[in-house]
Amino acid sequence: MLRLVSPDEEYRDSYLAALREFQAEGRYTDKDLAALARDFPAFVSQLRGRSDRAHVAPGRVPETVLWLVDGDTYVGRLSIRHELNEYLSVIGGHIGYDIRPSLRRRGHGTELLRLALPHARAIGLERVLVTCDETNIASRRIIEANGGVLENAVTEPGAPEPTLRFWIALTA
């Protein structure tokens, strides 16, 4: 059964396996697998601390990081940003998510975003901005399946393609 959990050491091996999958497709290559494996508790603590403004790096906003798991398997990551800065209000949005490559195309992304919305509401958001690249049809479908209404497409200077900006209302 899919559920959202706070990052936890019990998912270490599954998380590291997922990170290897992401890196094989050229993503998250800045993360040092060996360093994470050596001190996974510190990594988990750092992720959990991101919701506290006192632990947020300059230029960043507080965010709640949750993991989608199925039993003891890490399925994906969710970030709910508590507010928007200039960049996030145009490109990044309130919610970002990833599903590990080997578990895509099974509806996990749609379920992840559905499960995220009550968490966003609980931190006081009344509506959330969720974005995706114009060519990312799967992500667009995930967003629309969860009530996303397209506001516009924006093209950041130097970006390879436009970013679609969707709003999801969290109040009735």
C-alpha cells in the first residue's frame, strides 16, 4: 500500500537503489552515493530539517520533504514548499515530485500528488502551484488528474522549453 512518510533510515537501501536509477538516467548526479551510504542518518536529518526556517539555506524556502513508499520500498520523493520565492512563483511551484525510474507508469505519480494535497492544506496553503515542462505529458496528466487548472506557459531565458503552470485549489 502506497503511503507518504517522513524520510527515514529504514528506507536506506531502497533509497540508494533508487538514486542509482536516477543517476543512470543523468539526474541527481551531484549526489555522492558513497557519502550518503556512509552517513545516511545525517542525510535523513537534513531532509527533515528543511521545514524549519532556521535550517533553510539563503535563497531557499521552507519545505516539507516526504517519501512515497510501498511497504519497505522507496517509490518517490515529494517536496511541498511552504511559500514561493521569485523563481518558484514562475518555474518551480509549491510542489515537486519524482518517481523512481523502475516504478514509473503505474499511477504512482498521480497517487503521490493526491496524497500531497492534504499535507499542503495542513501547512496553511489554500491553493498550490504545480509546474512541469511542456513536453512532460505524464506529469501534465498527473497534475490535471488532481484538479490542476492550466494558468499559462512561461519560457525562462535559456530554457530548452516552456514550463506549464497549473493551480490546484485546496479549499472547497
